[in-house]
Amino acid sequence: MKIGVLALQGDFREHKQMLQSLGVEAPEVRKQEQLEGLSGLIVPGGESTTIGKLAREYGLEQAVRERVEQGSLAVWGTCAGAIWLAKEIIGYPEQPRAGLLDIAIRRNAFGRQVDSFEEPLEIQGFATPFPAVFIRAPVIERVGPGVEVLAREGNRVVLVRSGKLMASSFHPELTGDSRLHRLFVEMARG
Ligand code: GLN
């Protein structure tokens, strides 16, 4: 069982460590050939414009799209990664993205005053709150049919899932809590 971590930009190392702590092999992905044999891919937080441009340039955008459409790859985008997965990025129609998940997302949606914060989050199916770290985080403003909302911060949607795709506004790799990584491993296995 291998879960790759897209390593073009952003905090991919923390995801890698989290997966390895669960006994999962977590190769870094920078070229399309490196998608071979992966059951899942995590797209990390960072700067979504940079990640999007590089993924397009390296042919990874198209390669990931094909594998997802064939049903052979699970993908989880965290923060900038969630933006990359979204079908619609509000106010940035030209920003390069995979566009695989039927959501509309707003970048930096918590405002400049609240750059980053940590908050215990109720997640559907989890017995206790999850320590969610938000850093210049996006908010999911629209979810399409078939997209399940798994968590809200106040009334803002911050975690969704649709089949083998998952998107979170926050950074689960920056806390000691591995429950969401475990959930993704199960999604990729299933
Ligand atoms: N604000 C960043 C963006 O819009 C995302 C921030 C993050 O990944 N922590 O690309």
C-alpha cells in the first residue's frame, strides 16, 4: 500500500511523516511516472497558484485526472491542495487546478486579521473533536450533489468527501492526530 505526496511546493514532508508513522509507504511525487503503483495521493498545503502551475507544467494535472477518472487513485487535498482539487475557485477562474471535486472554494476566506488559528473541530464519525490548524485557509462555499460535508467551522464548510476524493481547509499533518490520515488510507484501500 503506497500513498504518494505531491512534493512540488508546500508542507509535503509533514504528510510524509504522518503516513510513515502509520506504516504506509509515502513516496514524494514530482513526475507523472511516480504515480505508478500508488493507491492514493495527498496534495499538501502551500501556495495553490504555484502548486497548480507546476502540476500543469510537469503533466501531473492531466495524469492525476486520468487516474481519478479511471477510479484507480484516491486524492486528498489539504488547504492549497483542496483549492487545487476544486472545480471552481471563486474569483480566480484562470488559476490552474485539477478541478476534480464538485465544490466552489474561496481562498483566504477567514480574512487577513485571522491569518491562522487552531480549533477543536467536530468531524462526522469521530468520537472526539479534531485539533484543526487553519493557515490562511480557504472555505468551501458550495458543494455539488454527491459531495458529503464532514465538518464545519461555525457555519463554514471545511471538510468534504466525494467517493475517493477528500478536501480539507485545514492542516491535519501539523498536529499529532492521525485520524484523518487513517481515514484517507482506508479510502485509498477501498
Ligand atoms: N492561502 C493559500 C492559497 O490560497 C493556501 C494556504 C495554505 O495552504 N495553508 O494558496
